[in-house]
Amino acid sequence: MAAFARELCIKAAKEAATHSYSPYSNFKVGAFGVFENEKGEQKGFSGCNVENAAYGPTNCGERSAIFAAVSAGFIYLVEMWVYTPTQEVAAPCGVCRQVMYEFNPEAKVICVCDDPKVVLEKTVAELLPFAFGPKDLGK
Ligand code: THU
């Protein structure tokens, strides 16, 4: 159960997008993940895409949020909100789907944009069917 209101999550994802470092693509992504730690406490973590002149080291907004959360001991993903300043939603890339799968296949992913009528809401498992994950390594 997520303890954060929808409007708060969207606001936080939008705020994160303002910090996007994306001089190469000019495509801003803001993410706000709600996570739980082992005590069952919930906390939100923001992330933005961080690009690099060598392209390959670029990190997506979703993974920036996840790595911040895991670094703080919050490893169970409850919800991931993704905002792009566009008229269509942008769904998470394959790498981010795989990373989210690691931290809860049943987490909700909610993608929003500047048209409030256009929203994509799926679980990670729906976005990444037949996934390879911890279960395949007996975890
Ligand atoms: N990007 C994200 O931040 N999240 C995604 O799931 C898709 C792509 C970023 C990476 C890059 O900085 C820019 O969007 C264009 O691909």
C-alpha cells in the first residue's frame, strides 16, 4: 500500500525532471519512486536522467531514483512515477524495466506527461513479461 498521494508523486517527478542533465538528447525525464525498507517504512526517492558525452554511461531517471533508494536501505519498490514534459507518455526503457524487476515485479509503474488524460499504468511484470530475475538464481 502506497502512503503517498498521487498529486504529491506527480509533483515530485516533475520537480526531478527540472534537474535532468540531458544536453545531448534534450529529453528530460523525472522519476519519483516510493520504496519500503526492511522495517516497512516508506520513503520517496527522486531521480532524473543524467547524460554523458560518451553516451554509454547515461543513466535514466528511473535508475537514478532506484540507486538512491537502495543506497539508503530502501530496496522494496512500491511505485515508480515517471514524468516527461511531452504530450505522450514515455514508457521506461528495457534496462530500467529489468532493474525495477529486481526490486519488485509487482510494483506499479505510472507514466505521466503534460496531457493529464494520457497516463500509462502497468506493473513491472506487465512491462517485462518472461523476465529473468532473482528467482532464476534461486533468490
Ligand atoms: N531515458 C530515461 O531517463 N528513462 C527511460 O526509461 C527512457 C530514456 C532518458 C535517457 C536519455 O537521457 C534520454 O531519456 C533519451 O533517451
